[in-house]
Amino acid sequence: VKQWEGIAYCLSQLSLTEKGINKLFESFESYEHVLSEESVVSHFRAIINK
């Protein structure tokens, strides 16, 4: 889980384009299992809210 927190944090610091966001959604199955962790979810919310 700590590794996913780091990955989610790093992704939240990037300026993602629409293409990048689409790729993130396409790979949802890769990180779906860690979305039960509030820290990971908050970083993904930050990505979506940009």
C-alpha cells in the first residue's frame, strides 16, 4: 500500500493532459484494489479535480 501511496502522490503532482487522464482511466484495473485506502483515493481525487 505504501508503494501505491507514493505512485498516487507522484501522479497527483503531474500536469496531466486529457490523453493522460484517459490512459489513467484505461488502466483502472491496475489500481482498483488500492482504492480502499483513503490516502490513495485522496491523491486520485486531486488528479481528477485538476
